[in-house]
Amino acid sequence: DGLDMVRLKDIDDYATSPSFSEDERAGIAYAAAMTTDPHTVTADQVADLRRRFGDKGVMELTYQIGVENMRARMNSALGITEQGF
């Protein structure tokens, strides 16, 4: 189905946008914390994610956020720019 452009445009306002569910908001907030400063992730935040997604879901979410952060840093270091997607 591809990207939902409305949701993509609303991503910066995810906390208040009706385009996102409470589960999605929790996941995006976690991704933002991990990306900006992983030391800001709290035990309460992880506990909330575990209630929402289970241990396996939190592990998968954390892994994917880490992979995307690694890719972004590698691309930046190598001068790889957006490809127009």
C-alpha cells in the first residue's frame, strides 16, 4: 500500500495528531528518545511498551530503531544522500 502521506506529514505532531493511535505514539516517542539521547529512555517508558507490545515486540522495536539509526549514521559518514523516495 505504500506510505500514507497524510501520516508522514503529521509525524512531527504525532503526540497530538489524530492520525496516530496511542500505541503508535508510544512507539514513536520511544524511537525519538532512542535517536536523540538513549539515556532519556525511562524504565516506565519501557514498562509501558511491554504492556502494549510484549517483551518480543519491545525487542523487535528496539532492534529496528537501532538498525535505522546505524544506517542513518553510516549514510551520513559516507556522504550518501536521499535517493528521492
